[in-house]
Amino acid sequence: MITKSLEDYLEAIYNSLKDRGHASTNEIASDLGVKPPSVTEMFHKLNKQGWVNYRKYEGVTLTREGEEIAKSVSDVHSKVRKFLELIHVSSEQADEDACKVEHHLSEESIGQLNMFIEFIENCPAEEVRWIEHFNYFNEHHELPLDCPGADKEKGCDD
Amino acid sequence: MITKSLEDYLEAIYNSLKDRGHASTNEIASDLGVKPPSVTEMFHKLNKQGWVNYRKYEGVTLTREGEEIAKSVSDVHSKVRKFLELIHVSSEQADEDACKVEHHLSEESIGQLNMFIEFIENCPAEEVRWIEHFNYFNEHHELPLDCPGADKEKGCDD
DNA sequence: GATTAGGTTTAGGTTAACCTAAATTTGTAA
DNA sequence: TTACAAATTTAGGTTAACCTAAACCTAATC
């Protein structure tokens, strides 16, 4: 079974591989603010689940399944962060909070949050009956005809 | 130190006292989906912290400090729920997610979320340059003059 | 007053996720 | 090649929050 903690490790590994090209015990430990032995232990668990390939003293890589999980967690993270930034939470705090919140949203909430963000980004800062428009967007998956963004180049459902 | 779990118990106790006038082991157990012995154990911890008055076989009441914590958790809960409902998450799911998210938001994010909700509720569904207006509201703590809600009876900063 | 049912607590155990200290491996430099 | 420093793992321990089973209270009924 996946836990919040295992998700955190997968995400950290994913980011480390992306940013540094590798994921070692010490790096992940310092990224997550834990001690190296904790990381080794978790590497074993992730390996047993088939989410990473672990080779002693060398570090880990993600399996396809592990990468899928990591990507989806990371995706939720950036959606939450984006929303928080939209309502003017500082980007450091938004990122920190996203880390914690990312494990606790249902599919439904994630979907709606995404819908909301997409709507705002595609129909911004204009004379807009925005909540009515959002309701329409929510139902039809495209901007209403009288929305200033609707006749522009970019649709809302990409 | 307070933990997510202790917060959950305080909130459940608070709601039980409000809804039923008392908070017994079995009730809290069933509210939180745990077994009675777990509740007894947590009652002891809460009692030791000075957040509840625990009397064996009788249940708990909240101390002033306990009630303060419970109220603030409960407050965050309803803000998160309200926001999720605003973006059309079903109310059951919104409530469920709020339960989990409520423990993980910083003061800053809570404040901004509140600001956002207040803004929306006071400046709704009109011809509104809503994100610009939100920016203004965020900065000045009142609706801009050209906001349809601004000349109505109710201000934005109550 | 004795019995009993239901609620509550105690006793003891499990698990996840951490930790420190000690051992081990690895790569590099003398 | 040997020796050492740094990284990693192993061994063993801690804590929070749960659990089951058994013991214990309490209030109602006979």
C-alpha cells in the first residue's frame, strides 16, 4: 500500500533524477529533511513494491510504475501551488503547503481545482461574469460564447 | 506538542459537544472511525496537555485552550470546504477532503483562502474584472469602487 | 440485592517512520 | 597497494497511533 511518506520519497526521487540526473541516499535525505538510514529503509520498501530499482551503494532509479506515481503526485503539487500563488500566497509558502496538501486531495477535488485553474488562466482579467462563466465552463468544458477569452486563439479544454 | 491526530480529536469533541451536548468514548470513536481504546488513550493525552477535562467513564469536555484549538481547526475546515464547494466539488467530498487538508495549511494560506472566499461571496456573479478586483481587495481589504458589490450594504472586511 | 448488557478502560501487541551508533563499502590519493 | 574519508548500510531502539482481548464500571431490571 502507498503511504504519504512513500509518495514523498517517490516525488523527491523524481525531482532529483530530473534536476541532478541521479538519486542518492544522502541527496534524498537532505531533500526530505531526514537522516540517511531512513532513506535506505524507504528505498528497500519502494524496491519491494516495484517502484524503484535499488542497487546498494549506488542509489535508485524509478520503474515505470514508480514514475507514474511520482508524476501524478508532482502534478497535484504544482496545481495546488499554482492555485495558492493565484490567491497571492508567497511562492515559498505555496510550495511548502503544496508539499503537505498534495497527499490529501481526492480525485474529484484535484479535477475541479485543475478546472478552476485552467479557467482562470484562459479567461483572465477581463469584464467577465466570472462565476457564472466558471459554472458554464465546468459543465461544458469550454468557455461560454460571451466570455472574452472564447473567441481568442486558445480554447479551454486542452 | 500538537499533532494532526490530536487536532482531529479536539475537533470531533468540539462538534460532538455542539451537536449532542456531550462527548463520550464511543461517540468519538465512531465519528473518527477508530476503536474505543484508541479514544481512551487519546483522551489521556489531551487531558495531560490540558486541552480536555477527562473523567473516567464519563467522557470529556474542552478546556478554554482546547476549545480555542478546536475552533481554529474547525474554522479552517469550513473555509476549505467552502472553497471546494465553490469550485463544484460535491459537498460530501468537499467535507471529506477538508478534514484531511485542514491540518496542512500555513497561516498565510489560510488567510489568503479566507480573503478569496470573502471576496467571492461579496462580489459575486456580476460584470466584474474579477481577478483585478481580487488583487485590489487583497491589497486594500475592501472592494474597489467600480466593483458591483462595493456600493451595496455589506462591505468586504467584516 | 443480584444480574446483566453496554459502555469504558487496561494490558499488551503491531506498524510506519523516524533516529543514533557502529559497521561496511567505495573511490581517491599518498 | 594501502589507507583513509565520505557515503551508505546494518543493527537496534523510539514514538505515535492504532489494534484485539480481557477486565472493569454503571445503570437498569428483575
